[in-house]
Amino acid sequence: MNCNPTDHEHMSCARDDLRRRYGIPADAFVFASFGNSHPQTDFETLMRAGIALLESFPHMPIHFLLNASISTPAEQRSLDILVRMSWDRSLRSRFHVFTGHPCLPELLALSDAYVAATQKPTNSTLLRAAMARGLPVIASASGAHLEVITDPRCGLLFPPLDGTALQSSLQSLLQNPRLCSGFGTAAKEHALASFCITQGSARIPKQRESIQIPAADVSLIMRASRPDTAISALTSACATFPEYRECIIAVSPTMPEKTTDALGRVPRTRLIGGTARRENAGDIHYHLLDECRGEWIANIDDDDLWTNAPSLCGIAKDIGLLYGPCLHINMFRRPADPRFIVLERGHAIETPAEANGVPGSFWIMRTAAWRAISPDLTDRSFNFSDWRMFSQLIRKGWRAVRFPQTFGVMRRFRYDFPLTEHWNSAVHAPAKDTANTAVHS
């Protein structure tokens, strides 16, 4: 077996506090599962078994926590299918789906059991980490899992791809607290005896690296008017900012009731009245910013997909705006057109004039910066509303930082943008290609 030592001492966290931060009820029974979104990881079997369990016990506070890293378009599509499964059964609020979350020890600490459904596992590090945390484990009976769960008292095994057998195992832990506790105790004893640092130090160099980072206090905002894309836009943002404090959505009066209900079922979501008129959208957007209570505000356009965001912990206090490149998919153009897919890198903003022409809607603003500039933004029309904000931030002495990594995908379904390039024709922003430095203090 590939015997990486497990440092269980890093996994002691206050569970109730963690659950409050992640929006999970204190009395919930949480099944966790980590891996990439490749079909071999078999989140689909777990999702189907979980849905069947929830429908069998609709009044029990059962929650599932999935951390799925994404590195290819195929993995993104696989994850989208999984999330859609929970939406279709009106169970989205019971499945907490994260992508590449850095604080795995925290996610283990707030969970009650761990599930590894991988079809042909070649690595068992996460399974062993869960066992060292004292979690009862359920794993597919294949590959590296069989090298870890060598004693039937240490965990439950089920045939790969067998959703019925997995549901039965989930139900066994859920309905038998004594069995659940016994499995957890035995799993921890086995992990400490076989995998921990003190036992493995004679064979493996001692390595210790904490991957816990403090939680950032983020509010999400979205103007929702597109029923065909709003749910996927919200799902991607929630996965990118898993510890968000709140999500405030201004819902258009023309939004179908089914979509509105689905948006409202997302944890920590608050719906307010929106608009169907473009000329009023800017005022609604500014109103959303006024409503936020978090330290940071992340903007969500209802036809965009967030895929990445920087850590918001330790950002220098004078930085009021974070933004990054985005991939534009211009659906109104023919696929053969070279401008069908364009990577917009943007430019640095160091003077008010340079706020002009910053592409995309993927930005994160410090709430204190917004409150400092809000009284001066008397023009609340829709066109160029973002650029007016950015320009005013610089005038007030805040810094704007452009990150090199792509923040997301912007889907343009029609060309409906103003013909004038700048909101102030007297101001021209020369493009710069140097990213800001000294971001974290």
C-alpha cells in the first residue's frame, strides 16, 4: 500500500462553529465524500443512493457534502449533471457541493461519516484521513480501499456501482448510532496504529503542512432574470465561495415560479424584488450592494459561471476591488468565428480613467469600499455601472487588484451592449498588462 502518514492532530475543529459557517444544521447527519469529478470517482452512485435515502426519510436532517475538484471540461459537465439531479428532485439544499475546497480537515471535522465510492481507487489518502478523524467509513470494495479496510469492524464495503447496496449502508449508519460510533472508534484506532505520523516515521520522513486557512466573510449578489441560466450561475458561485455568509438575489417579476422556488431553496439565500426593465437594472444592482452584510461582496451575473476565486484572507486593508480574466463565449456569433470564444485578460486599474473597458462581470468588492463610494454614485443607470464604481473606488484612494487566473466563463447570448466604448468619452483608458502586486499583507 502507498502508505502516506496521516496527521490526525490537524483535524480537531469546533464542529458546531464550522457547521454554522457552512450553513449546515447543527443536528444534521452529514455524509462527506471527496475526489475529482471524473466518472471513475462515482459521485453519481452516491448521489442516487443519497436521493433515495432522503426520499425514504424526508423528515430526517440528512445532508451530503461533496468536494469535487475540476480540471477538465468533461469533469465540469459531470458535476453539472450531479447538481441537476438534486435540483430535479427538489433536494438541492441537502447537497453541499464544493469544488477544490482547500480546508479538507474542516470538512471532515463537521461530518458524521465518510463515503468513498470510487470504482477503481488507486489512492486511499482521503479514506485514511477520514478514519484518523474517527469517522465511520463506507467504501467501494475495490482497489486501494481493500488494503485499508482489512477488518470488517473498521468500515462498511459495498460492490462498486451498486447504488442499492450503498443506500443500505448509508441507512445502517443513520439508524444505528451504536454501530456508527463503533465503526468510528475502530477506524480511528486502526488509522492511528497503521497510518499516523508517529507509527510511520521510521519508514517515511516526517512531513507536516497545515492546509487550513481562515474563512472569509462573503456576500453573494445576483440579478436573476434568465430562467435558463440563473440556476447554473448560482450553483457555480456557491461552489466557488462555499463559506458564503448570504446570497441576495433580486428576482425579475417575469421569472417563472418554478425557477424562483429553486433559487429560494439554496442555503442562506434571501430573495428581493427585481426588475424586468434594463434601464432599472443599475439601481437594483446598487441596492443589492447596499443590502450586503459580509466583509466582501462577490458579483454574480445570471448568465456567468464562476470557476475560480483568490483567497480573501489576509488581503491588504487598502484593497477594495479584486478582479481577473474571464472567458467570453459569444453565442450570438457562429462557432467558426474566431471571436466565438475570447479570453479577455483586462488591464490594471491604477487611475480613475483606467476603469474604462475592464471586461467581464467577475469582481469581488470590499463592503467597506462600497459604503465609502455609494453616496457619490448618483447616476444609477445600467450602462457602465461597474466602470463608474471602479473609477470612484480609485478616486477615494482604494486599490484595485487584477489576478492572473481566469475567474470564470461569461456567456453572451446576444449583442446588446452600447455602441459607445466608454461611459465618459473624455476619458480614455490605455490598456496595461501588468498585474498588481503586494496583495496580501
